[in-house]
Amino acid sequence: MRNVKLFAAAAVAAATIGTAASATSVTLEYGTPLFAATPAEVVTITAPSAATGSYYAGGFNLSADGGTTTFVSWCIDIFDNLTNGDSYSVEATAPQVSSTEQNWLSELFDDVANPVANAIQSAAFQLAIWEIVFEGATAEGDLDVTNGAFAATANASVLTTANAFLADLSGKGGLTNFTFLLSENGGQDQLTTRGNPSLPPVPLPAGGLLLLGGLGALAIARRKRKSA
């Protein structure tokens, strides 16, 4: 009977804490391209057909909830537009990014993001992100921004640089963690590195809270049992 009571206590605590897991919502404002002193590079998406067209590509500066501190964000949605004042859900994952793709993105950020130094590299980095998210590749060696399910044309330097970034991926994964900013109004989803003080912390998934709640309740119950 004692064991039954212990697990019952864990279940109650886990259920109580688990219901508290919910994403935080923020309002985003568009600032300037990452390298505002030079014109952003234009790329033309040729596949998938639903996203064909010419776009400015590269990282850009956003602010949250009217704050004055900006952070660098990257697009992970080629089908929608970024609009000032949209509400976004702060998440640890995104439905369009698989766990394998998130590992590739993490490795890409580890290897490349900090050295991004000009508009060409910024556009190339954005193309590499789109290739990872929209190609549907099963191996990093299949990633190429010039052909496949995702493909684009651009300044030759942008294309060459993007494919060079992708060629460095080894499948080892990376250490970079992300905050996914998912539009609540059908706008453009964004990606930024985690830990930015301008954004609220990413909520722990409900499953993680359930586990922590259950383990915590068991530990408390066991301490009480020993002291009895």
C-alpha cells in the first residue's frame, strides 16, 4: 500500500506541474538587416513552386515587446511574410524542423554563425538554413542550394559560400540551442539562438515537467518515509 501511495503522490504532483507548461507569447518588431550599411543580397527561390520569387536574404535585427535591445534572427518560413507587431510563440522546437535538421542547424551555427562578416555571407547562411529546413534530405551530403526540393539562384558568391557552409557539416551535431519564434497570426516563423536576454526563456516541454514533477514527489515521499 505504501508503494501505491508513493506513486499516487507522484502522479498528482506531475499532473499539477504538467498543466503549467505553456509557451510565452511576444510581439516582434523588425529592425534592420544584419549588415545595414550595405544592400542585402537578393536571391531567387526556384523550388518549391509555392515559394518561387525573389527575396532579400540574410539575418536581421528584431526586438521583442517594444524593447530597445535587438537580437539577430533568421527566417525558417519561405511561404509567409514578416510583419511588424505580429505575436509569436516562444518554443523549443518547430513543426517544420525535424530533430535531424535541428542537429544540422546546430552544427551550422557552431561552425559558421559567429564568423558571418558581410552581406554575402549573411545571405549564404540564410540560404543554408533554408536548404536544411526545406530540402528534406536524409544525409548532410545531399544538401545543395542549387537543386532539389529547395533550390535558388543568386550572386555566384552567395551560392558558392552557402554550399561551402553546408559541405562542412559532418553529422556530428552541435552545441547551439535555439529559440523558435512561431507566428500566431500566419506570419513568418523565425529562428534565433537560445539565451538571448531580450526574449523570455523557452518553456520546458510538458513531458519534461511531468517527469520532474513525478521524480520530485517521489523524493519527498521517500524522505518522509525514512523519517517516520
